[in-house]
Amino acid sequence: MDARRRTRTLLAGLAAAAVLAGSAGAASAADATQGAKPSGDGAHALCKRAPKIDKRIDRALKRLDAGKARRGSVARLQQRVDNAKKAGHTEIATFLQGRLDHRESLKKDLAERKKDLAGVKTWCEKNDDGKKDGGK
């Protein structure tokens, strides 16, 4: 048997093993999650993570609100859209405009989440960081 044939046979065997292992793993994972029910609303865990979540939101909003020199900012992407339109690259401008629209909606979503998180922080302070009422 030549080397090419052995290599193909080996690769075919590995692919078959991967498919079988993947389907068996997915089936066992589905069985495990069917009977699992949450024991609470996760309030305590959320209260513990709230400061980190707040920092992540602040960092993302800061990047989105930055000027044209900052990668990831709305202003920089807007400048790229304008440059593409000016150069007559309509396909590029259309693609970048879609990204810009998404980035602007992300900015609105993050601002809303920041407000919601402020309410969560207030609730956590009043309710012993979610330790009361079984918020596991």
C-alpha cells in the first residue's frame, strides 16, 4: 500500500471517528440538559458580576464614542463610509454602511443595558446581593 493511500485511509477513519464522537457527545449533552432545571433566578451570581459587567459596558461605549483615530469607533467607520462613497466604491460603501448601522444600534443597546444594570445594582444593594430568597 503506498503512502497516499494510507494517508487517505487514515484521514477517512479519523473523519468517521470525529462524526461519531460528535453525535454521541451531542446526544449525551441533550440528555443531561433535559432534566436540569434552574434552582433560582441567578440573582446572587448576577450581583457578583455586576461591577465587571459595568466596566465592560463602559469600555465598549468609550471605544464606540471615541474619535476617528480609534479603531472600533463609530466616527472612524463613518469616515470610512464617507471615503468609500467619495471614491465611488458603492459596494464597499454599502457593506461598511451595514456595519455602521449595526455599530450604532449596538451603542443604543449598550446604553440601555447600562441603565438596566443600574437598576440591578440598586436591587442588589437592597437585597443583600441576592442572597435572600434563594437567588442562587
